[in-house]
Amino acid sequence: MSTENDNDSGDGHDLDHHGRISRDSTSPVNELSSHLESYPKRRRRRGRSESTVDRISKLSDHSLLHILSFLQIEDAIKTQLLSKRWQYLWTYLPSLVFRSYRSDFVERDVFKFADFVDGTLTLCKCSMLKKFAVNFRSSYDPRIETKVNLWTRFAVAKGTEVLHLNFNASEDPMVAYCPYELPRRLYTSSSFRELHFSLCRVTPKGVVGWNSLKKLSIGYVVLSDELIQKILRGSPVLEILELYYFQGVSRLHLGYASLKKLILREYWDDINISDDSKLEISAPYLQSMEMLGCLERKNCRLLDVSSLVDATLSFDLRHEEDVLEDYERDQNILRGLLESLAHVKNITLGTWALQVLSIMEAKFLPSPLLKCVCLTLDAGISKTILPGIQNLLGSSPNLETLVITLSSSNGYHEHFGETLTKLCNFDEKLYWKSQKRAFGCLMLHLKKVKFAGVRWLYHDMNFDFVQFLLENARMLQKMVFDAVRDNVKMNTEFVQKILSFPRSSPNAMVMFYE
């Protein structure tokens, strides 16, 4: 694959003054055919008018390239056989996304895949690339490292704005888990606006010069506090930082005014992790933060998040099998986090946090007082989180919007075994009917309640929760039930039961969506 003068290949395929691509019959476009799967040629149907056949072809090259950008690269290349109008069009695609697997996730031979990428890039005539991505599913082999290095050089030469390099280790046990090391040239390209790296070694030897970078996502990687600081110093306009399945980070001091969002998802398994292992976050300019998945046994602390507006605590901490009753440590961690988030307007809590709050409620320990106006409970409604919900209602006097949903990353997992079951020794069907406590948010502020994914409402205890809210939310204006498609249909019996509940707010509307 040629890597010199990529912006001026000399093949003569340039845009003319009408915005159309000039043609050159000597182009090696057919050299790529051996790397594509065979498929039958479709014969053009007779009897249709010529104007009908050419309607799409009359669109500008810019419009047609936009259409082609929605196809997989293999399908986009096949359009060269439609007509002369399409023969070289795909070579000007501004986005190139390569996958080592087919749409049915069947893995391809890695060497044939590498040859296909080489051939495609050789024919690429786009002067600048918006996106360049290579995704290996499980087949990356270190023997193609030289080719991958050439691909990265190609991406830099084309001024690529969005770069994705996602690797998977070879099945050979002798190969290191992260076999590919990012080449030095990638650290000094000022054209990058978005970078995604997965399962590769991020080890810049010199300075980092990502002067235009807005979003950085790194996963399945070993990092260090010093490395993060080096990257941040070289990314002066970075706005979003995402770390997932990461390792080696204990202090994230993000004192950069440009950084607005932090996503931490899944701490990578570390056999040496201990109860004293900390994850401290200090980010005075941060506006949004998400902590997701399992963070092992990290003692999570927020030191300075004074500008935070949105916070998601939808993570859990791993417990050893013989210490399932060690909930006091979790309780202290959650309390510290909520105290640091007391000023935040929008808060999302997952199953682990709600179950910890249930334990606190059973022990007559209130949650720290929160000033949130929108609270989202991202958890499967079960008996073990009902006291946690009550605890939150009592500590959120300014709450205006309550959302109850269930994302694909959360579920019905019980984090504390029999300990939590024993503490939740009550009849869940009578739980809300037995509550005599007056909640300030229900009396003065709560205006909207939304249930997303209503399948769990068929449990009697959840109907009781709906009834409890309708009977006690005096300022309620809207209650929305939004069913997930292919999940459950809201039949007449379901709707009538909801509508039969009395409402303390004369302005409350109940709405149903499917």
C-alpha cells in the first residue's frame, strides 16, 4: 500500500467544477474483487422507464457518497458494478470502517482481512477522512503489525478527525493480552477530534499533541495516574474522557476547564486489588460524571466536583464470597459519594446504591440531604430496594421529576445476600400502604413521574407504589408509562387498574405509550 502523497495519487479521479468525479478507465479498481465475497449480478428489470432507473444516479456525488456512508465498506464497493456513474464513487468515501467479522459475526481470516484493508486504502481518493476505524473481534495477530502501522500512517496523512482502533488478543496463549502498541505518530496529530482505543498499549514516549481532541475513549488498557496527566496536558480542548475496563488508576485530578464529562465503566480485574485501594476524583470543572459497572473493591471518593450538574452512580463493588455481610464499608463509601453530590441537580442511582440505602433505612440511617430536582432509579424494582426508595424520597425535598427505568447494564442482582433479605423482613405487598411518613417532595414539589419499561408493574407491589405516588403527590402534573417494544403490551385491564387509583392532585394526568 502506498503511503506517500496520499492526497494526490495521480490516478486522475478528481471532482470537476460540477462536483462530479472524473473517470479514468485505467484505474485498478477491480484489483480488489478477489478480496470480496462472490455475489450474483442482478439483471436490470425491463419495462421500467429510463428516468426511473436514473433518478438516484442524477443526485450529486456528495449526496450519493452520503448514502454510501451508511453501508458496510464491502457493500459500498460492490456498487461499482451498478453503472459507470457508480464505478469510482466509493473511492471518495470520507469514512472508512473495517471489521474483521461479517455482519453475522463470523470471523474472517486475519491475513485476508489485512490484504482487503490494504487494497481499499490504495484506491482511496478522498483528500481528507472524517472517520477511519479498524475493529478486530478476536483475530488480531501480531504478524500484521507492520500493516496496521501503515494504516495509522495513512489515517494521519489524510487528516482523519475520528479514529477507532479496537483490537482483540490472539487465542495463542503465548501472545501478550495487549499485543499492539500505538505508534508514536498518533500522539502528535492535531487533526484528531475523537479517539477510541481498545486492547492496545497506550505509552507515549514523547509529548502528546492532540490539540483538537474533543473526546477520548480508552478501554481494556493498563494506565497510570502519571499517564493520564500527560494525556490531559497534551489535550487542551478535551471535553469527554471515557475509561472502561481500565487498570492502574487511583487518582484522577482533572483540573482542566475544558473537560466537562467523565465516564468510568468497569475496573479491569486485578488480583492484587485490596480494600485499601482508592479511586479519588477531583474535577472542579466537570459537569457530568458516570460511574458504571463493577469497580472491584475500589474505595471511591469525590474530592471536588463543585460544578457537577449530572451524576450517575450505577456501579457496584465486588464482594468476596466469605464476606457478603461486609456492607458497612459500602455504606460509608456511598454516604461519602452522596455527600459530595448534595448540590447536584440530576442524579441517577443503580441497584447497588439503592440496596445500600435499604440497609441504611433498616438501620434508621437517613441518606445525606440532596438538592436534586430530577432523580432516576436505574434498577429492577424488587423488595430489596423499596426501603432505599423511601430513604431517597425522605432526603430529596426539592424533587420535581422521578424516573424509574431499567437499562441493559442493570438488573435484579442482589449484592448482599441473606444480610439484606433479613433486614427487609416485611410484606412487600403492604409496604407502601403501611407508610405513615410525610415526604416533603410529594407534598410540595414532585410534578412528573415516568416509568420506562413497565413489565415489572404487573407485580402487585409495584402497582402499590404507583398508587402511593398518585395518592400522595399533591403537585403532580403528569405520570407517564412508557412500555418497551417487544416487552409487554399495556392491555385494557392494566390501564383501567392504573386509572382507578385516586389522585391527590386535581391536575394529574396519566399517560400511556407503547
